[in-house]
Amino acid sequence: MRDEQTGEEIIIKPYSAPAGGWGSMRGMAEVLPGEKPGLSTLDTLRRQNKPEGFMCVSCAWGKPAHPHVAEFCENGAKATAWELTSHRVTPAFFERYTVSELDGWMDHDLEQAGRLTHPMRYDAGTDKYVAASWAEAFESIGAKLKTCDPTKVVLYSSGRASLETSFMFSLMARMWGQQNLPDSSNMCHETTSVGLKNAIGSPVATIQMEDYDKCDAIFAFGQNVGTNSPRMLHTLKDCRDRGVEIVTFNPLRERGWERFADPQSPKDMLAGGETQISTQYHQVKAGGDISALLGMCKLMVEADDRAIAEGLPRVIDHHFIEQHTVRFDEFADFCRAADWDEIVHESGLSRHAIEAAARVYMKAERVIAVYGMGITQHRYGMDSLYMLVNFLLMRGNVGREGAGPGPVRGHSNVQGQRTVGITEKTELAPVDRLRELFQFEPPTEKGWDTVESCRAIISGECQGFVQLGGNFLRATPEHAMMKEAWAKLPITVHISTKLNKSHLTPGQESWILPCLGRSERDHQATGDQAVSMEDSFSHIYGSVGKVTPAADTLLSEPAIVAGLAKAILPPNPNVPWDEWVGDYSLVRTAIENCYPDKFANFNEQLFVPGGFWKGNPAAHREWLTESGKAEFNVPRALNSSGFAEKEGRFRLVTLRSNDQFNTTIYGYDDRFRGIRGTRMVVMMNRGDMLKLGLTDGDKVALESDAEDGVERVVEGLRVVEYNIPAGSIGGYYPELNCLIALEHHALESHVPAGKSVPVRVRV
Ligand SMILES: Nc1nc2c(c(=O)[nH]1)N[C@H]1C(S)=C(S)[C@@H](COP(=O)(O)OP(=O)(O)OC[C@H]3O[C@@H](n4cnc5c(=O)[nH]c(N)nc54)[C@H](O)[C@@H]3O)O[C@H]1N2
Ligand SMILES: Nc1nc2c(c(=O)[nH]1)N[C@H]1C(S)=C(S)[C@@H](COP(=O)(O)OP(=O)(O)OC[C@H]3O[C@@H](n4cnc5c(=O)[nH]c(N)nc54)[C@H](O)[C@@H]3O)O[C@H]1N2
Ligand SMILES: [Mo]
């Protein structure tokens, strides 16, 4: 059986090997040769994630102070090879194909065509992109943007651009009088940024890498370590070697949370050794975490009530709760009143399973709670997150060594972008410092986040879209409406390394501005430059690219941002864009001046092994919340999906394969899940298939079952029988983004709720 679109043979066969191991070598071996990498790729891999080296463009997992010989994973290697490909998308390429033709290509084929080399302008007459000079590009974009109302233009960032570039980009926006600065984070961990801030006063993880050396249990929710942060597997293996219990909650049995063979261990590689990662694995239904956590909290409250009655040692950390938290009594009453039948139904877990998990928690002294998109991308994602915090607070597992919430962030600098001003929220911008340092009046009107930007694009209010990396049109929900409206945007500008779908629905005026990748040498007036980023542990590192750039026509991201800034803003002697481009250390000095607490001695500390820590008040129990304490919160729903169950309705979980980085598709092999050759699948429980009369390989369509009545359909999906709870089905993002209603998002954080989308299966 072949996939009609990819032409690849479809092989559905359970994969029995552990994560890592020889499989990861084969995974690299399949993607790397296609990119024809040179020796420079190998040299870059050798320097990857090492002090004074180059920081991987893949995930945001920490870079240890004492790295392994090879401190990269299968997917990090793919990301590097993808950037350092020897293929090029030159003006001659664009002469060969019309934009409409290219728009019919698969995501994989577009990016695999190679690195963009020249600034390109869309010509509607020929329906082609044509080359232009950088001077023409800046002049034309500047002239057009100056005709727009700045408060109606979106300046989007995908979380890869450096701290230096991101700072300049956000400064440009504010000097222009706006802060429509959505970030990929708005589709990702914004639930963390809003929820953790409300609950413990810190929007980020309170733990650092070394806390994993001190914890004695890990609870993991909705994150796919084997694919999305594979280097973390080494940390988990070390934990397991110390006897740490790992309890995982996930609708799917993700291989990384099951078993790992360390590719750096001769014993594992040659003698077939492996480590069992999770000591318990609980297949919650989609959105079931609130109830799974509630069940565990209920057991603890009741055990504690009994301990008090019987004069035994307390189960909860009541000293911590009294001194450091508010609203515990209300939460405890809620737990006492909770009904087991509901908990079991809404979580999809048996009471017995929840009891087993709770026992591990009650026995452990220090617990880390790891989580990802399975928590944040739900309508009631905030309530899931609050439950996770409640769970940790009950035994004082926040703000001490070896314990705390550990969100695993996505893009390599997504957290850092927020730190240096990429935010639509005035209260998160250093308004006074900006005014004082750069002598302008920063805007105070809240800007648009991702969902608000999409609304403005669909309604026609948006007048222009500039994207600093990323693939906004492909990554966002409500794809059909977005695509139609996108074409009407007066101007679209893309700062990109590779061709993607967003480029191929040009606005009335459209530009592609090609930039250097992080692995490439960035030579400026004062010499070769370094850039910096912040990882999931709030550690900040310098990164130095050494490879000869893909083309000598490329500009660096800071240079492009400066070019745009000069084209749209009147000169301001306090913001020397050209000098900054000549010497990025001056940008770091400006960052330090804006954020003196977080970036003290920024330039001096740039290459500290393991990065320097920007600090976190909640990590030492200073709670910057409204109440001045850590806050318990009673959840508003028992399941985070945000819609009722009904006959024929499924909860669709949109997933990443092991062969993709977001909308970048490296290949068609989702090795761990045993799905090869196609991405057009629906993973379905056997019982659900029987009910619908389906067998493996049957073709179905998915239809939106949102209550807004809008028709959204994806056809031509193959059914794959899969170990997933009844009522939940899985499929791949971004192919299924057409099915997500724009208004189906996490309530407060506005993260599109891609982990529980209401759909029907049309046979
Ligand atoms: N190689 C690679 N690395 C990446 C990325 C990539 O695409 N490829 N993307 C990067 C980015 S931007 C991000 S944000 C991260 C994303 O990394 P993850 O946070 O791992 O995100 P997903 O791949 O979307 O997978 C979410 C996991 O949650 C589970 N899940 C779904 N619904 C629920 C639920 O209701 N409850 C629970 N408990 N689990 C659920 C899914 O089965 C899946 O295992 O990875 C980053 N790293
Ligand atoms: N249904 C569903 N939708 C989702 C998700 C989901 O789980 N389910 N996940 C969401 C999440 S967590 C995220 S983070 C978003 C991702 O959304 P984005 O961050 O917007 O998308 P990416 O696919 O990471 O962007 C890929 C493009 O970035 C450009 N690029 C790569 N490297 C560089 C560089 O160094 N510089 C510049 N300037 N450009 C570069 C390339 O042109 C490439 O085509 O998608 C979200 N959408
Ligand atoms: Mo993300």
C-alpha cells in the first residue's frame, strides 16, 4: 500500500526497540544523507550544545556544564543537518515554479528544496517570486508598512531567534507604537506562563538541571520525551539508575517514557542493554489529567484526615501549607467532596491505578512534575496546570531542591524571547527602563496574541504581517478561513531560512527575507559574532556558528531586523541599529541595562559552562503572586477538553511524529509509533473501530464537531488500530489543523486546544 501523496510505501508495524539505541542511529542515517551534509555538519555536531560551541536549534532542554562526548540526539542531528543542507532555493528555482504550483507541494518537499538564498518579492503578474536587492526590500517594505496603522500590523516570532534579535524586534515594535508581538509560545506554553505566574508567581520552571540529581520521584504528564527532548532521556536514565520512581500519564504509550538504550553506552549498544523509564504508566483519556490529579489529591487529603484523627505523622506538608499558601481549605473540601465514579470516568483510569500512583507520591520526599503540550493545549489547560501545582504544593514540592514544576519548553529560545520583551502584555515589558534608556514613550495598549492576531486576520482588520521565523499560517488553527484571509493581507514579510506554506499564500505585497542559521558563521563589522538563548531551566548560553553561510547574500537576523527598523522608524540617537549589528555585545549591554537583575554581567557570563541562571524567586519561596503566597485553585471542570461527551464524538489529539520539528517534516517515519510512509492517519482504539465497522487501513474523513456549526473536514485518512483510550483518537499536526476552530483554545492563555479537538469520523 502506498501513500498517494508521498508515493512512499505505508508500513504499519509495532516497533519493539527502545528509544535511543541503534534505532536513533538509523533515524539519523535516513535523514542526513538526503541533505548531503558536508564535513562542516559533522564538525558542528561535535560542537553541539558544548560550552563555547553551537546551541542546538531543536529543543530547549538544558545544556549540561559537563557534556557527553556527543551532546546531541537523533532529532538534534536532523535539525542541524536540515539547516546545513547543501540544497539551495535560488532565484532560478523560483523562476521554474509558480507560487500556485509550489503551494501544492508537501511541507517536506518545500523545506527539502533547500536554503533560501536571496530576498524575493512576489510578482502577482507572473505568480512567481522574483529576486530583489536588500536595499529594494527594505525600502519597499518600509514604504508599505509606513502606510499601515502600526497597531494593526502583527510582528510574530517563532521561538528560535536569539535573545539579541528578539530584543531588537520587540524594541522596534514598541518604538513603532505597538506590541502586537505574538510568539509561538502563544500556541505552546503560554498556559504555563499565565498559570504558573498566577499560582506561584513565576512563569517558568522553578527547577534547574541539577534538581534531577536530587529528586526521588518524577511525575510526567503529556510530554513526549523520546521525540521532543531526547537528550532528557539521559537525565531520566540517571534518575532511574538512582532508583527514582517515574510515573507517567499519557493517553499513548510513548516509547521514550517506556524504555531507553543509551547510544553512548557500549553496554546498551553492544549487549542490548536498556533502562525501563516509567515505573508506572497510566493511559489517561485526552483531558483526563485534572481528574487523575484530583484522585491523588483526594487520597492525600483523606489520608491526612485519618492521620490527624489517629495522631499519626501528617501526610501533607501542613507547615509549608500554612506558611506559604492560600486557599488550601477550600481545595481540601473540594477533594473530600469529589466523587470516585466521576474521577474514574473523567480520567479514564481505575481507582486502583490512581491509588498506586498516589502511594509513590506520598512516599517520595522530593518530586518533580514534568509536563508538555498534553497539559497546556486544552480548553481547561489552565485547570490541569493548577491541579498539577496543587498536587505539588500539598507536600511542599515547590521551592526546594529536587522538587518543583518542570515544563519542558518547545523552541530552543522560546522562553528567552519572552524574557527580552516579545510579549503583547504591557505589564511584562520594562516600560520605564525603555523610556529612560531609549527616550521614547512605549505603548500601553495591550497587543494581539496569536488567537487575537488570527481573529484580526480573518476579520480583515489586520493590515500586515511580519514573521521572524516560523510558519504561522500552517501552525495556527482554522486553516481554511485563515488561508483565504491571509491572501488579502496588504503585506506579508517572512524572515526565513527555508521555504514553507506561509510563503505560498502571498499577501497583496509579499517578501521572503533569507537569513543565516544559528550554525553559520556570523561575520560583522567588529568580527565574528555570538548570539545567546535561554533554555527550559532559565539558563542563558552563548552560541557561536562556524559554518560558511549557505549563500553570501544572506543577512543575519539582527541585520534584517535593524534594516526593517531603520526603514519604518525615524532615527533615534539612543538606538544605534548599525552599531548594534556591527557588534552584538552592544545589544547584550542594552539587554542588561533593561533587565539588570536577570542579565548582570551578560557579556562576561556568556560562555559560562552550563549557562548562567537568570534566577527565579519561586525557587526560594518568594511568591510574586497577587496574595503574596502560593495559591491553591479549585478546578472548574473535571476534564480539560471543554466539551461534553456524546455519541459519535471523539477527542482528537494532534501529535508530532518522530520525523518532524513542528511544521518542518524531515520524513515519513514515526518510528516509535510504528507508522511509516504516511502522515495521513487516524490512530484509533480497537473497540471504537469495531463500533464503526472499521478495519486497519480503511479510509475515513474527520469532521469538526465544534458547536459553532462551521464545516471543517479532512479526507483521505487511514485508520490505524492503536493502543489509545476509547473515545480519544490521534493524528498529526499540522495536517489536521483545518479541524480546529479558532475559538477552541485554552480559556485564559489562548493556546489553541490541539490536544482535544471535537470531531466525528465519517466512514
Ligand atoms: N524533534 C522534535 N522536537 C521538538 C518539537 C518537534 O516538533 N520535534 N517541537 C518542539 C516544540 S515547539 C514543543 S512545544 C515541544 C512539544 O513537545 P510535547 O510537549 O511532547 O508535545 P507533543 O508532541 O504535542 O506531545 C504531547 C504529548 O502529550 C500527550 N497527550 C495528549 N493529550 C494529552 C492529555 O490530555 N493528557 C496527557 N497526560 N497527555 C496528553 C501526547 O500523547 C503526547 O505524548 O517539543 C519541542 N521539541
Ligand atoms: N494542531 C496543533 N497545532 C500546533 C501544535 C500542536 O501540537 N498541534 N503545536 C504548536 C506549537 S507548540 C508551536 S511552537 C507552533 C510552531 O509554530 P512555528 O514556530 O511558527 O513553526 P515552525 O514549524 O517551528 O517554523 C518552521 C519555519 O521556521 C523557519 N526557520 C527555521 N530556522 C530558522 C531560523 O534560524 N531563523 C528564521 N528566521 N527562520 C527559521 C523556516 O523557514 C521553517 O520553515 O505550532 C503550534 N501548532
Ligand atoms: Mo512549541
